[in-house]
Amino acid sequence: MRHIISVLVENKFGVLSRVAGLFSGRGYNIESLSVGETIDPQISVMTIVTTGDDWIIEQITKQLNKLIDVIKVTDLTELDHVEREMILVKVAPRQEAKSEVLRIAEIFRGRVVDSSQTTYTIEITGDNKKIEAFIELMKPMGIKEFVRTGKVAIAREIAKKKTGG
């Protein structure tokens, strides 16, 4: 099963290497990895997408918690959360399909971030299903290449109940 693990770490040299080494040293695969600073520039958050059964994920979590620069490990998979990724798609449509490419991009709330006489580069942000659907619609239009970010995810806030009084 696919899991999204959020790891809060100290923003120090070598932390990323130690986390990646933990996975590779135990034969676990990282499907995607995204790292960025938090509000506090001394702390970063890593969003790691990996696969494994409950036992493997438990082992990964335990091993991550043992690393010195790790502050907190959260498996977001079972929590209510929001996840997104971004894709940049370079499309080289035939002349008669150019307006169709732009129309589809608009439907997906994408935006053209670069263009030339022969290509459009379109940015789409969303969940995995949205990204995959856009790719499928662009394939017949002439995808030259694309690049994807890894997932980023954050837990939703739990609404506090109001008490009567």
C-alpha cells in the first residue's frame, strides 16, 4: 500500500542524505521525495511517498524516529489530509490542435508558463488523478516531455466543536 510520510527535520547539512540512506540501506523504495523549509528556516519538512505493508511502514517510522535530526514523523495516509503535486508539460501540437490544447489546459485550471512557435509549456497542479487525466488528454496532442514534482501533503485541521453555554 502507498503511504505518504511527513518528516519534520532540522534544516542541517546531511539530513537528506541520512534519510535517503535509511531507505536504500534497508531496500525500501522512495517513489517521491519533496523537501522544503517551514515557517522556521531552521526546520524543514520532507514529504516521502513509499510503499509497503503495515509492518514495513512501522519499521520505516521507527528507524526515522531514531535519526538524530528528525523532530517528528507522521504517516499522513490514515489522517485526513490534502495532497498536491505539480507537472510541467511541454506540448508540440499541430497547428489545428493549438486552440484545443489551450482549452483543455483552461478546463484543468492550468496555465501556459512558456511558449514558442511550436510548443506550449503548461503547468498543472492537483492530485494524482487530475495529473494523470491531463497527461492522457495531452498524449494525442503531442507531448514532447514532462516533469513532475513529488507529492506535498499536509494534515487537515480538526474542527473544534463549540460547547453550549
